[in-house]
Amino acid sequence: DTVLYLDNKGDWAHMDGQYESNVLELKGHFAQHNCSQQDDLNNLQFELQGNTKGGFPWYKAKAAEQYIYFDLSCSGAAGTPARWVIDEDAPNVNLIEDLDGDRNCSYHAHVQTTDGKAPPKGAMWSVQCNSSWTDMWLALFRLPVTTTVAPTTKTKTTTTTKHAKVDMVVSSATGFPHVLAVLGLGPLLLWLLR
């Protein structure tokens, strides 16, 4: 995909780099599955924190003590399938398996997979609901990159020549002035700014 934007000169330019952030938003219909106890997970935004010792990414919710991580064996026992986990216990990133250290597979939800590169965008997860496991579709949406614009300071400059009066607004948001508005005097402005 090619993304174009207006640069500080008013020209179209290509945007290179990452278009998606490292933040995932969880969407599920817990109440529809008689699982309102997990409804607090809905709409949580999980931010990438780094990688575990096994080289797998892990995420922490921005507004709660909830985590998503990949565990090679949630119990530490041989033969326990690998899975992505949603848990209130932070993973011990210095371990290879049983990252919550409970020697038990106890958490809110999991999806079994051998793909530890990233949690699935959408999959059927097993969710702990009312003391039993319920299968339900959960989606993780990667949020777009957002940019922060520095506050703008504006100064008004009036220049009088024998030909005309020029009013312009100058912005210093990016560290050097940009002409934002000139009242119909483009050629004269160029002559004045040379």
C-alpha cells in the first residue's frame, strides 16, 4: 500500500515505515455467551511490552492489569499444547514456559496454536465462564499509528511597502516558521521573503 500525505512544503510525499501501532484492541461478545464476568476484557487496548525469553511478544492492557502472551506450556508439563493466553497475571519474561508460574493452566482465555509471532487477529478462543470453558470468537484489532502535533505558537506580522500591506500568520510548531496564510499577495510575499 502507498500512503501519501502533504509535507511541510505542501507537496505530496510517500509515507514510509509502519502504518499500524503496537496496540491491539480486544473485541468479544462475552455477555451474549452468558459470560458477563469477562466483559471487562472487551475493548481493552493491549500495548506491546517486548519479547519473552522464548522470543515471543507480550502485551499489557493500558487501563487494567491484564496481559496477552504466548506460552509454550501453560503448566510446564510435557505435552501441554502451546497457546496464546489472556491472563491477569503478568508473564515472567525470563521463563520459557508456564510464564505465570502457577504450574497450572489458569487464566481468562486461551487459543491453542504453534504460531507465536503474534496473537491471532480473529479466532475461536476458549474463555473461562462460570467455572467452565466456553468457545467464542474474539478479535484483536491492531490500532493505526497516531501522531501527536506539537502546540503551535502564532505571531502576526504586518509589513508595509510602498505597494501593499501584507498580513501573514507564522507558525513555529515544527521548529521553523511556515507561512500559513497570506491574503492574496503570493508574488509580493515571495519578493519580501527573498
